[in-house]
Amino acid sequence: MRAGSSYRTWASGAAGLLVVAVALSGCGSAKSKSSPPPYLGSATLGAGVAMPDEAATLDTLPAALAADGTTIVVGKSTAPTSISVYEDPRCPYCMKFERTVGPLLAQRVRQGTVKIRYTLASFLDDRLGGTGSANAAAAARAALDAGQFPLYHAILYANQPVETEDGFTNERLLDLASALRGPRIPALNEAIKSHRYRDWARKSQEAFTAAGMRTTPTVLINDHKVTPDAVKYDSAAFTARLDAATRG
């Protein structure tokens, strides 16, 4: 069953008015049947690249590969609050989470109060066909080497193709990399072209599975899973949950 929101419909009155109730879920959920609309971005560059609103902040954030070799950590190691995020680049609910909560997280990381631990999955390639999730995960890993992971990661979600389309091709990932600046961008482009980190993407998917994850996005604050799902797509509710965790 494909990812998205589950729907209930019923007729109302003689006019037969159709009412649709949307229950937010996630990619890989047994309840999911369709996808939220794609994010169109707030600004576009040449090659049709939409930029996230928080791009200037993301461009300043530190990122590093954790000792396990698959987790990418954004923020200072001394940050008191840890957020673990399990995502698949093709998952539209991951896009919804990033566009809803991403600006808040970027601000908290910049303040030094939060660090984010990303595990990038690619199970939607197997479910939907293609290699887009693995391609995007590998490109994000290459962006880490270029010192550009936080911004490139956000650009992936700001330009996410329709879930059922295998849109994260090498050519598109190179288009998205054109929005980045810095001396290591040529090396990033070469890594994308050569699929340098495809084996890393496979290992990252294995880490996702080994952690017992089944749906994306799965989000934990200080090792406590964020539930219900609706909190992940409501900026005010997520802020309240994060503030409560920060206070201890």
C-alpha cells in the first residue's frame, strides 16, 4: 500500500456533499494511501531550484559523520537536546516535516541547544521502483564532505519530486547542487556523477532497519518517539514538545 494520508468519505444531505478527512501518517505506514501536495519553495534559482526559507541559517551549521559511520549529526556535540530523525528522501511526509519543523530546528541548532542525528533510508526505491532515494542519500553524504549537508539536505526536500516518480536522478541532483557555493563543490559534483556514496546509502538503509524503524519520518527527542504523528506536522505543537524536553 503506497504512502500518504488515509481518507474517510461520506455523503452529506440530499446534495451528496463529499467530505474528506485527512489523518496524517507517514511513508511506509499501513494506513497510508496518498501523498500531501509537493512543496513549491519560496524562491527559485536557475535550473528551477527552490530554496528553503532558512537557507542562510543552514549555510552556517556544522555537520559531521558520527562514529557509527552512517548517522549524520548537525549541530554541536555539546548541545543538550538530541533529536533523531529517520527519513527517506522520496517520502512526502518527510518533506512535510522538514518544511514545517525545519526552520525551528535550524534556529535551535544555531543557538547550540539542539543537535540533530539524521539516518537516511531508501526503502521507497524498493516499494516504488527506481533509485531516487539512494541517489539522493548518496548525494547528501557527498554534500557532507563539501561542508554543505544542512543546506543541501533542505534543498532536497524543497525540491522533492512526486513520490511515485523516480525524480532524483544524477542530473537533477547536480542541478540542486548548483545552488551551493564553496571550494569543494566540484568534488561534490564528481561524487554525485560517480555514485561514490551508493554503498554508504545502502549501509544507511541497513542502519534504519537495524534500528527497528518501519516508517518515515520517525522522530525522537532525547530517545523518546514523537507521537502522535500530527505533532510532527504542527510547528506550534512540535515547539511545545521540544521546549518541554529541553526543560527536562
